Amino acid sequence: MRTAAAIPALLLAAMAGACAHAPAPSAGPAAPAPAWPAPPAPARVRWVASIPPPGAPATTRSWWRRAADAVLGVEEAPAAESPLSRPFGVAVDGPELVVADPDGGQVLAIDRRTGEPRALECPGRPWIAPMAVAVAPDRTRYVADAAGVLARLPAGGACTLIGAGRLTRPTGVAWQGGRVWAVDPPAHQLVAFTPDGQEVLRVGGLGDGPAELHFPTAVAAAADGSLLVVDALNFRVSRFAADGAPLGRFGRAGEEESAFGRPKAVAAEPGGAILVTDALSDQVKLFTATGRFELAFGGSGSGPGQLLFPAGIAVSGRQVYVCDSLNRRVAVFELEAKA
């Protein structure tokens, strides 16, 4: 005869035995990474990851940033999941991504593998609105600050400012042919400087002609030595030679995937393909080197492979890095070789 006290013990023993012999629940197959075009067509682009990954440490505000915030009466916000507030410009520098974050008033170097951030500074001058970054072959970094200057940060050297009084509100910067190129939207111009800050060329002016621009927002170097400019309010990408001569343009306004709604930034991959972010459709548009539309990837949302207000873009080999601004991250995609 079993006592009442023994019954719970027996039940627990029976439950433990059942658990010991029952198979572990299956998690099921992992969902495939988003790819474009959709299966069964061969993938041309795949989503890889997001940087920083969830749970990455937040960056520490610099002394200069803390001092400036104290003067302005800005309180330090609690640590957030992402160290980025609104990433807007990105460049690849070896193992790091260099990211311009205007809402955070910061420029970060982020480890491409771990997502660990560190702040980049221009001592004596806090960042006002850093919008874009570029890296020269000698690893000198150039930051377009919409306050009206380009900051030059040489590896191991002192930060200097160039373009003061020459630029109104630069939002894009590129290195090409030994020169630093900046776009100045209010002036509707593309401006070239020597590395030490001497202006050598100014291209554009308001209009829609072959050599004219209407609120250009970004510039990128192409493998053939030319410059690609996002001519935002002309809804096109314009190409210029190193001497400023117009070499052609492509794009139009529209709601189709092949058209532009709100083009923001441009990059060229080594094989010549051109990628343009579109903040209205939350997509990246992929074109051939001659400007023929191939496909669009991304789409609105916060899940894997989705984007909200994509801005700056950079390419390293087959890897494509997109500033996913309102998701506070950099989305990583991979270009597949054509079949």
C-alpha cells in the first residue's frame, strides 16, 4: 500500500523517466537567407548579416563629444542595443567599416567580424553632422561633415580640415585619381581638392543638362577612373571624367523597380556593376556598368534582408555594405557571380 506522501515522488520519477527517453524536440531546418531574384531563379544577391550584430557593445562618447554635449545641455542617453543612431555613410578600410552617423554626432570604425565599435576623432573639433566617408589607398580617411568641411584623418597623423569656405553642406565624398571629391547639394556641384585641401576643379551647376546637377547627394569612384554622382532631384546617376567632362547618365523618376524614387548613394563593384540605394522604396538597385537595370533587392522592414531608409553604400570584393539608417545598422549582402 502506497502512502499519500509516496504518490508525488512516484509521479516525479515517472515524469523524469519519460523525459529521459523522449526525443528532443526538433528545431526544424533553418530558414534560407533572403536572396534575389526569388527562387527558383539563380540568386544574384544574398543577404549575409547585419553589423553590429544584436547585443554588440555601445561605443563610449569621446571627451570632445561629452564636452560639446555639456555646453549644449545634452544628457547622455542610456546604452542602446546598437551604437549607431542613424548610419548614413560607410566605407571599407581593411578589417573595419568606417561609418558616419550624423544623428549620433560620431564617426565609428566598426570591426567587420565582431561588430565592435571605436570612435574616430578630430581633436579640438567635435563632429557636427558627419554624412559620408572615403578611404584613400594610404588609409587616410576623409569625412564629409555637413557643417561645411571635409575632415582629413591620416593613419597615425593629425586631423586637418579642408574645404572650409569652399563647401556649403557636403554630403558625399570619394577618393579618385589622387584627389578628394565632394558633392555639395545646395551648390549643385561636384568639387575636387588635392589631399592638402587646394581646390582644383568644380563641376556642375543647377540644371538637367549633361554637365549640370540638381541637388547631388553622393559620389563614388568607378573602376575605370570616372566618378559616379547621385543627381538626386534629376533622379539619375551622372558619370564624369577626372577632368570634369560628362560621360553619360542613366535613371529616371518613377515607381517601377527600374526607376528612382529617392536615390541616396552609389557604389561600384570591381567588375563595373553599379549599386544605388533608394530611400523611397527601401531597396538597392543594381545596374550594369553601362546603366542597364538588372534587379532590385531589399524591401521595407526590419527583418533579415529588409531595409528602412537605406543611405550610404560601399563594396569590397563581393560584399556590399548598406547603411540601413532607420534600423540603426549596416546590412551586409553578397553578390553572386552570374551563371
